[in-house]
Amino acid sequence: MIFSREQMENTTTWLIGVGGLWVSLSFLLGVAELATLRTIRPPKRQTFTYIRLAATQYQTVFVPAMGALISGLFVSLAASFFYASFTGQQDSWLQLAGIVTFFAGAIALVVTLWSVLKDVGEPVELARDPFSIRAAADESAAAPRRAGLDPDVLEQQLDEWEASISARSMNLSVKGTSDRLAENLTQAAQTRRFWLAAFRSLQVYYAALLRFPFRFGWPLLGFAVFMAGIVWFAIGPAELKVATSWRPWAAVGLLAIVGAIATLFYCVTRGNRARRWHRINLDALKDARKAIGEAKGAHALVAAENVLLQRILTNADKFLQQDHSAPAKADRTVLRFGRFRVSID
């Protein structure tokens, strides 16, 4: 298939434009990753009671209010359409637009309320990460008789979270993971030196790319599109003498280096973010395990006290059920001697 000169120029422009935007986006996102490194810190230490209160207020006050606001906006638009149709404008689409807008507002309100109110009041739904699980375990250890969550339940929740810790450190909501990614993250989290940390971060990104290619492959795809446009331009519309001169290849190589640096810059910074989060997650995981152990110890003491109390109550019940009444009175013999009266039992 032979392309005309105009087709080649259009294809080259499209490839260079799209690829260049992709590479530029990679570089800008890398800068953003560096600028937000100071925000990578564990959440503020809070009690589980406060976490439950904040979540309940968010679910029962803030989100319903926002849902009502959005629904009210749709209803207002629907009222405007109905008013316009009832006051002389004969456009048939006004009534249809009013009906559609009104039902869109109702559906938005129902979906919003259903999504946030279905799990209100369920403490187990709030203990989904090491930070909230540690808070719940601390509360359980401090007051085991009033604890809302059993330590065994908390341990199960923590095990489920740990099974996907590498995905969590990569800021992914999926539950998938891989041994290679987990190993690279663990090695990177232990690294302190700058250049070695950069190399480890690049390894982390590569491992994530192998496990989640659609989520992490777009920078490489953008670089490939950009380079395809540059090469196509060199051998096509530009009519550079690539066979007899090294200058065209030097220009292509220079652009390739610039694109590769921008792409690798993002990969390193993105992997570095995951490396820092993995270090925080490992520390939080260790703290949560320790808190669960303390909670189990407190519950074991309460269980031992309950067994002892039950034993005391059982023995007391058996003692009280025994017959301790006085023996039946025997027949009495009464002798009278004048004014004297003698009774013999």
C-alpha cells in the first residue's frame, strides 16, 4: 500500500502530536509526583469511636445533603422546562426534557442514598485497612467487654488486606497482586540511598507494568507513538538523507533520549511513591498485628474471669439447692404437776 505525500504528512503530524502530548503528560505527572511527596504520610492517629462517628456523619449528613442538592438542581431545571412549556412555548421537546430531567434527579438521589446508607452502622465495614484495624484493636484491648469487633474478625480483615498489600501500595483498589511486585516493593521500602532508591523504584514500576499492563503501560505506549512519528517524519515527508548522513539519525536519537528521559522520569517517581507508601503500610501492618495481639490477650483475661465467675455461680447455685431445713419435730410429751408444765420432745 502506497501513501500519498499528504497522507504521510497527516499521519506524521498525528503521531508526533499525540505522542508528544503523551510524553509531555508523563513528564508533568512526574513533576506532580515529586511536588506531592510531602503528602505521603500515615493518617493521623484516631480512635475507632471517632472514625465511626466521622463515617456516620459523612454517610448520614454530608452525602445525603449533597444528593438532595444535586437532585434539587435537576428538579429546578425540570420545573423551568415545564414552566416554559405551559406559558406559551409550543416546543414539544420542553415537556420531554422536563420529564427526563425530573426522573434523572430522582434517580441520582436514590442511587446516592443507596450507595452510602447501605452499610451505615456496620463497624466491620470501617475496619478495612491497618490504620482503622489498629484503632479498633486498641479500643478492644482497652475495653474488651464493650468492644464492638472481635479480635479474630479484625485479624481476618487484616489478612485480607495484607493479601493485596502490593496493590494497595500502588494505590490500586483491585485485589490482584504478584510475588515479583511484592518482593520488589519490600526491597525498595528498605532502601535509603538516592540512586539505589531510584533504581528500585524503576524495578517496582516494571513489576507493576507486568502485572497491570493496562494501568501502567500508557507512558511506554505514548513514547512508542512519539518515536514512530519521528522516524516516519525522518524517512518520509522530510526526505532526510538517512542513508548517507548521520545527522538525521543524531536528531532522531536526541529526540528519543528526550522522550525516554521524560517517560523514565515518570516511571521512577511513580514507583518511588509506591515505595514510600509500602514502607508506611508495612509499619502500619506491624502495629496492627501488635494491637490485635494485645486485644486477644485482654479478651483471654476476660474469658478466664468469666469462666471463674461461672464456676463460682454454679457452686453457689448447687449449695443453695441443697436441703438445709431443720429435722421434723418429734412428738412431745407434756406432764403437768399442779401449776407446773413439763414438755419432753
